[in-house]
Amino acid sequence: MPAKGNQIIPNGHFHKDWQRYVKTWFNQPARKIRRRQNRIAKAARVAPRPTQQLRPVVSCPTFKYNIKQRAGRGFTLEELKAAGLSKNVARTMGIAVDFRRRNRSVESLQLNTQRLKEYKSKLILFPLNSKKPKKGDA
């Protein structure tokens, strides 16, 4: 169909080296496989150590989702204090800390404190200096 109205007559030169201007994603599935294999290899390499930080259990906002629970960004300073940890030491142990989060209920505070205590009891800390081990080191 011809162009309507008083416009330029279309005369596109679409045979110019178009492959240069096109980004293909044919490597996407292979990249996905490679990423997965690298994650598995890293988990095996750092074996008994966790691959990710410990995160708290938080309630989802809004009426639709508030029955559900999910992993939060980090533990509150109050939760860390109840578990007997300082924020700097917690970060070195692989525990995520979020100083902006607030505890709005006693139940979530107790649940996350229990999570921290359980994690701390299973954790084996190796001393930085083997000649001078600190209290609680393996």
C-alpha cells in the first residue's frame, strides 16, 4: 500500500550490514548453565561454610500478602542484642544486619532471636591466630 498524505516515499535501505546492529541472545541458555555450574562449584569449594548470609523471617506487608512470611534484608539491632551479638561481629559471622528495620511484634523478635541462637550454636568459628584462640573459637 502506498503512503497516505504528503509524506516522504518510503525507500528503506534494509540490506546494509544489519547483523552488525543486532544483538542476539543465543548464548543465554549456555550462560545460564555456566552460572549454575559456577554456583555449584563455589558451594563445593567453600564446603562447610554457608554460601549466603543468614537472613531473618519477616511478614509481608499489605492485606493480600500478610499471611505469608519471607526472608528479610537483615536482623535488627534489638534481635542481635537479644541473641548476645554485636552488629560488627555478626557481620563477620555471615549474618545480615539491617539497622533500619524495626520490631513491631514480640513474636517476630522472639522467632528471629531463636534463629540467631540456633545458627550460633551450630556455627564453628576457627581462630584467626591459632596460637591465641579467643573464647568460643574451635
